[in-house]
Amino acid sequence: MKNYSDSKHGRRKGRRVGFPEFKAKHRDRLRFRYTTGAFGVASATAVKLPRIGEVRVHEHTDRLGALIGVGDARILSMSVTFRRDRWHAVIACLVRQGATVNAAQATPTATTRLAGRSKANDRASGQ
């Protein structure tokens, strides 16, 4: 706001600065990203999110968990986005090239769909 005010009163060099436009919550996609903290694979069917706890997932994460346990993979970040009445989590990780785990386990996945729904949608639908 200071840059706008200084520009309006001629105290700022350069091109005129316009009035700031703020993002509205209802127009922007609901999203956040974990890069630090205690987040990751909790079990074959759940991921752990800071301040939220364990959340059930639709895809198995047992292979990724096994690779992390052995030290062949490392989670870098987890992006959580609200799309189509559901929360989605994308896990970005580094996996050592040529890393293998027991063939009986599932293939690794980079995208995990969370099982939770928003409370606002539950109230709107009467659940």
C-alpha cells in the first residue's frame, strides 16, 4: 500500500503504481505445500500430515514406504490441493536409480488421492 500511496503523491520514481488487488479465497484454488515438518508415509494406506494427523489414501504407498525405510528414497515435499470436492496430495520424492523392493509389493506412486472431503461440502449436502 505504501508504494501505491507514494506513487499517487509523486514521491516514487518510475511508472505509476496501481491500486493493489487482493486474491479472494473463493476465486483462488485452495492449496498448501509441506516442505518441512513431520510429513510422509505413515502406513500402506495412510499419509501423515502435520497438524492434521494421519489421513487415509486411495492408493497404496507401501512400496514408497519400503524405499524410504531402506534409505533408497527421500520425500522432498507434499503438495495438498482441493479439487472437485476432494483433497489431493502429491508427494515429490527422490528415488535412487535402480532401487528395487520385493516384487510382491505395489509399484511406486507419485500422486496420492486423499480420502477426506471438506466440512463445508458435507454441511451443504446435509451429511
